[in-house]
Amino acid sequence: MKAKSVLIALSLLALAGCRPDPIRAHADQYAPSQLNFIDQDLRDNTAIGQIKVTFDDSKLLHIDVPIRATTSLTLYTDYRVSFVDANGLPLGPPTAWTAVRLPSNDFQDILLTSSSPRAADFRLDLRDAR
């Protein structure tokens, strides 16, 4: 009897266009992260939008990381990037630290381009500039 009730409830949800929330997969806690915050306060006071990763005709990796301050204050941040190959091995040392100003609640895009067609992924480090 209980199974019949559950089946009816699920049928009604399907008819209403409602579906239960999907079950999200667990992320590997040991997998390298694309974004790494050096400062906890910076992590707590920023939001990252949808990261866009594309390849051009020359097979160079292009990355767009939208980031914004979630506070009422403008944040001053530094970032550096390391590009890695398909095996996760670095293709050279990280870039120099570059400053970026994050206005309050307004996305600022960090645009990055690899210098090698061997680049398959990236690691972006962010720190407070002050």
C-alpha cells in the first residue's frame, strides 16, 4: 500500500513538472583546484561567476573568470596563473602577480590566455593586495 502511495506522489510531481533536486556528486578533496585563495577573508568576501574556458584556432587556452566583491567596499586583489598540460604538469612557472580592482557587487573579468597549445587547464591563485 505504501509503495502505491509513493508511486502516486511521484506521478503527481511528474505531471506538475516538478522534479526532486538532483543528487550532486562529491568532489575529490585531493584533486587540484582551479582557483586557490591565499587569504580566507578574500575568499569570504568575493564571488566567482561561471568560468568560461575556450580554445582558439591555434589551440591556445582562453579563460574568463568573472569575480566580484560581495561587500560594500572595493577590494584590491592580486592574481597569478599557472597553466598545466593534460597530465596536470606545469608548463612553466606561474605568471607574475597582477593587480585587479574588484568594485562592490560588480563583476570584473580576469582574462587569461596560455602561451602554449599544450595547455589543457589552469590554476589561478588570488590574494589580498594590501
